[in-house]
Amino acid sequence: ELGLLEKALQAQLAHFSQKPDAAKELLAVGKAPVSDHDPAELAAYANVARIILNLSEFITRN
């Protein structure tokens, strides 16, 4: 599973590096101020976090 997340992160980094406006649009959602970090990297990690939070293992407790 970790390997899949790493591949997803690399894919997201490539996507947002090629489309910086999409990264800025994603980061504009919400009230928290955006840090000075690379917007493509922040957007990529945000999408990977979204993947993790949507896993059934995260949602379902046994």
C-alpha cells in the first residue's frame, strides 16, 4: 500500500508541476492561509491525504 501511495504522490507532483494554476486553485479552498511552500508539492500532498482519508480502513472501525 505504501508503494501505491508513493506512486500517487509522484503522479500528483507531476500533474501539479505542469499545472501550477490547478495547484493554486486547490490550495485556495478553505480559510487557512497558504504557506510559502511550493504550491505543487502542497497540492500533491493534499490529494494523497485525501486518498488516505477516503480509505475504508480509515473510515471503518472494528
